[in-house]
Amino acid sequence: MDRRTLLRVLGGATVSIAGLPPQELTALVKATGRRVPQAPFFTDVQREAVRAVADLIIPATDTPGAVEAGVVQYIEMIVAEWMTSEERERFMRGLAHLDEHTQALAAVRFAHAEVSLQVAILEGLEAEGRALGGASTEFPEMYGEEEDAVSMPFFHSIRALVLHGYYTSEIGMKEELLFREIPGRYDGCVDVSEVTRPAPESE
Amino acid sequence: MGRTETYDAIVVGSGISGSWAAKELTERGLRTLVLEAGGPVGPADYVMTTYPWNLRHRGRRDRARQSKERYVQRHCYACDAWSEKFFIRDDENPYTTARGTDFKWIRARQVGGRSLLWARHVYRWSDLDFEANARDGHGVDWPIRYADIAPWYSHVERFIGVTGQAEGLAHLPDAEFLPPMPLNCVESGFREGLTDAYGGDRLLTIGRCAVLTVPHNGRAACHYCGTCERGCTTHSYFSAQAATLPAAAATGRMTLRPWSVVHSVIYNPATGRADGVRVIDADTHDALEFRARVVFLCASALESTRILLNSRTNRWPDGLANSSGELGRNLMDHTMGGGADGTIGGYDDKWEYGRRPHGIYLPRFRNVKDQHPDFLRGYAYQGGASRSGWERGNAMAGFGAAYKHALRRPGPWEFHLYGFGECLPSPSNYVELDPETVDKWGIPVVRVHCQWGENERRALEDMTVQAAEMLEAIGATDIVPFTEDNPPGLTIHEMGTARMGRDPGSSVLNGWNQSWDVPNLFVTDGACMTSSANQNPSITYMALTARAANHAVDLIDRGEL
């Protein structure tokens, strides 16, 4: 049975994999031979939290930010399809904790908190993560063994995803970093100002 | 057995060596069959203009799939989400290693072989290298000297196009250079600082590479996109597809047969010659035979030796053309990964435009004039100066608008020195056929016995120390020395196992890459190497191949073959 057939059996083409109870999800993965569920994977609430964090890490300024560059969809896909189950569980626990923590402080979910509180919470998570060595690891474990699950603190993990998602997007590469697909020549000594976008005047 | 076709020459392999054999043999008039184990690859398969945003996971490797299909290949930096399709499937092409040892065998079975993927650095050898074995007694003496190969280096370089800077070094002879790519400002400063600190004994120069800086032989100049291993649709670096195979095809005398896995060489005991080769069709698994007057094995060092080991005869039960007993022995690779990184101040307002496809070269300085007390032979560095990009955001504190804008500018200049060292030939490093393991086509695989020796380890340590000292001497700060523990094979300069020599009793091939035992059999890929030097070896394979092919045709023309 292929995945599409199975989805029909389970109740139509629009069935949400994320909504399945864990044992059915396991059965689905087993039956289809797929290692992982595919996006859409987040619930609306989870997606809202990821969007809020992405927007705080790389906001729109004189160029588009992470949200406009599609980073939320990117993170959802990486978490759903690319991460190992251990990485995925760790990330999802961190995401859940973000909302629980904010609820405890202000009785709202993270996405609905005041910006000043959001910033303070992220700064706190960053400090915690830095104490755990989070800032010394680059997230994409490109050369890793499959079993080498990347275990980064949540802040550094989601920030690494935002960075990778943004700076590998067409917006991030071309508008923000002035990436040229075909440079056409090499000059080993140009002014930085010729090849980078300046920070806005206000800074 | 199926039908038999007859040619003037058979070339096994279509990569760097095989495509050169094909070009030279066909241009000299021989109807040549080129047998390639893998499938066709061409510009339509290149992913040069595939950008991260075009890929579903933006270039992240599929770790689970690679661990099933390319569990060895993935250790190569180039086996990424773009280019992994150009590497073999390890599950179809197994090999084994002796207990307690590791050897990473990085391979590409496709038309053009690894020429699509190579790092393109090309450095001539000199008599410092060709005399090395005779000088210190490791291995046997090379049957040739620099004067024998120099015209063939020129022949090859003029065709492929080599960018580089003439420096007049006796031990790293200049090539037929196209204009060099420039050093960046930090590298220029390093070059001057190094000369100040070490006199004329140490030199930093721009890498010598088979990349075009001007249009050359109908191929376009480099456009500096920076990711050559994805394939180059403007043919701006040397690959078999871009240069040698089209030249061979243009003669009208080449027949290229992909999906042709060579099983063994057909030996004729009555004539003492090779009649041709046995092939298994990679797709249908049909057994086929092809015959020719001369056979060139250019399947890559270990594949060519594997074919010979699998061509057992009554006379040579341990592999064809093995009277010397040296077939399979003296496997070498370069060590790599002694080096250091350091931060360079003073050029904060400067950066690079364009992505240069190579870096610097710091030629060998050890054991050139006098003998180092701790190790024989030498090493050289590659590397260069660069500034980090957005990735450093992972190690920075903060987030938000100021963080985003800070990442628009590059990080500090860093200089990287990464060493590659010579490996001594040793009979204890060898390959044999594994009696218990066969590949997808039922052919016995090789079992590799290979470990670094004490000399390699000592040179590797010296690479680290000297890299750090040089960085210090030119004023770098935050110097981070490193000594990586890379297994043999991973440098992808595997060579030896069917060495050339002066004596049929101690070598497999003579000074023309010709089998001592089977005169119409030539081996011209890395298998033929008698020592390893420390230079990237491909240009020497090309020159030896062109030289051997022309010699074979000379012999035929004179009625001697």
C-alpha cells in the first residue's frame, strides 16, 4: 500500500498526519516505509509560535524578514521530514515549553505576549542555552551519522533553523546578502561596501 | 558468452585517465572502444544553476538515505544534496577492509568518472619526487625522470588549460600557464610576510588549477560561481565530458559503451597477449566479450588492479601480469589535515567579489635542501584567506534587527592552512580480492589493508606545527592548530598497487606503463604510481597516460606490438 492509498483508507486526502495518535502515526510510517511524517506537521498553535520566534530573530527591516522569506514553512518541513525522531521530539518539547513558560508568566501563549515579554523570554532561553554550550554548535550536522542526533538547546536550535532558512532563501541570499548567481569575474580586494547592503541609517 | 566485437584498442574507464587514453589513441588513428561501468552523464545532469532555494531541504543532506546508499561516499565534502548522484551507491559497490583498519574509497561510476568532481589542482612533479625512492630506499626506483614526462605535462596542460603563477621553483616546475587568478588582499600580504620571515625558503602562490581564466580550445572562461563539483555547463574546468571525450569523439573512431562493467582481461596463453576483456552489462547482466590489439586499464587505481586480480590464469593464479608478486601492493594515499587557522587584522574594509574556485598553494619546503631529522619526504599546504558569512550568527549572541544587520557584513579575515603529505610506498599496504564478498554483478570485491605509518604521522604533526608558526610569523592572532585523523582513501588520491619500475622482478609495469608480462596491456591510472610525492596526482596520470598511449601506437606503427 502506498502512502496515498493509505491516506485514503484513513479518511480522505486531507487527513492531517499531525492529528493522528502516536500509535497510528507509527503504523502509518511503518506501512508506507517512510521514516518521517511530512509537512503540514505543526498544529496552528505550534505554527503561530514558530512564526513569532522567527519574526523576532530576523524581522523585516529595510529588507523582508524571516516570515516573508518563508522560514516558517521551511522550519515545519525540516522538523517534519529532515530531523531524526530524537531531534524532532526535542524540538517539539522546546516549542511546547515556550508556550507553557509564557502561560505561567503572563497567562497567554508566546505568540500573543507583549513584544517586550517575548524578547525577555527569548533572551532568558538564550542565556540558558549559552550556558549549555548552544552557541558553539552549528545546527546543520551535514556530515553527521544518522544516529548522531543534534541536541542543541531550543533557542539555539530554532535560531539556527531561522538563519539557515532565511539565508538560503532567494530573498535572504539575493536581497539581503546581494548574492549573485554568476559573478562573471573575481576580484580579491574590493571595498566591503561594494558587495554588502549597508545597515539602515537609523542604526 | 554473447557476440564478440573487435577494435584496435580497448580503454577501460572514461575518467581522467581513460578519456586521455581515448583521445590520444583515436587521434593517432586507432578505432577505440571505451568501456565505462556507469551511465552517461552530461550537461543536462549538471546542477550548476540549482540554488539552495530550489532544493526542498535547501541543501541539507538526507542523512537516513545516505546512511543506506552512500555510507562511505558521504564522507567526501562534495557528496552533498546537489552532487551525491555523481557518486557510486555503496550498497551496490561494496568493498571490505582488514579488521581494525579503515579506508574510505570515494568513487564515481559514470562517463567521465571523478573528473566531474575533482578539486582540479594540478602540480607537476620534479626529480625531487622521481628520485625519492632511489634516494631513501623506500619502494623501488621510478623508471622515469622529469625529463621523460616534462613534454607530456606540456602536451596535457596546453589542452586542458591550467591557471597559475610561474614561480621558477626547481622542485615544483611551472606549467604551461593561462593567466593566474589573483590572490586576495590578505593572501598577498601573507605572501610578502612569508618571504620576509623565511627568506626564499617558503613561498605562498595562487593554486595551479585546471580552470580557465580565458577562453581556451573552444571552452569558456570561468564565471566564478564557485561550486564546480555540481558540473559546469560552460566547460570552464577540465572534465572528460568537457574536453577529452569530445576530442576523442570528433575523430569518429571512438565507441563509448556505458553500463559496461569489466570483469577481467582475456589472456591468450598461446600468444602471451591480452585478447580483450570480459564485460558484464550493468543493466542486463549479460556476459559479453570485446577484443582488441591493445588494452588500456584506466578504471582508477583499485578498480584496474581489481580487474587484474580477477583475471587469474594458470600462469598467474594470483592475478594477471603478476610475475613480480607486486600486484595489489604498495597502496598509497596522501595524508591530509595537519594545519592551522588564524585571524588576520588590518583589512576589515576589504572583501572578495566572485567565488574563486580554488585557493592558495604553499609548496613543499621540508627535505628539499636538507634532511629533516624526524621524517622523510614532504608536504604542501592548500587553503587561503576568507571571511565568514551568516553562519557565524550561530555563535553570536542576540537576535533581532541589529543582529540581522550585523550579519550583512562579513566576519573577520581568517587564514586557513591545510596540509597534504606524501605517503611512503609500503608492501604492508595492499589490496586483495575478498573471497567472500561480491558486488551487484557477482564480481569479487577488494579487501583493503592500509594504515598510515610512523613517517606519515610525524610529517602530519610537523604540518600542524609549521602552519601555526607561519601564521604567527605573519602576525595572525587566535591561532588554532589542528591535526585531523583522516583515514587513508579520503584524500581521494589513492594510488599504487601495480607499480612501474625498472625490474620485472619487482614491478608490474615498465617505464611506459606497459605490463612486463603481457606486452599489449597498459595500466595508466593511479595504479601505476611508484611513489606518491605530495602533489595532487591527476595531472601526472594524464601525462603518463598520453605518453603511454603514444608509445603504444609507436610500437604498433613499428610492427612491435
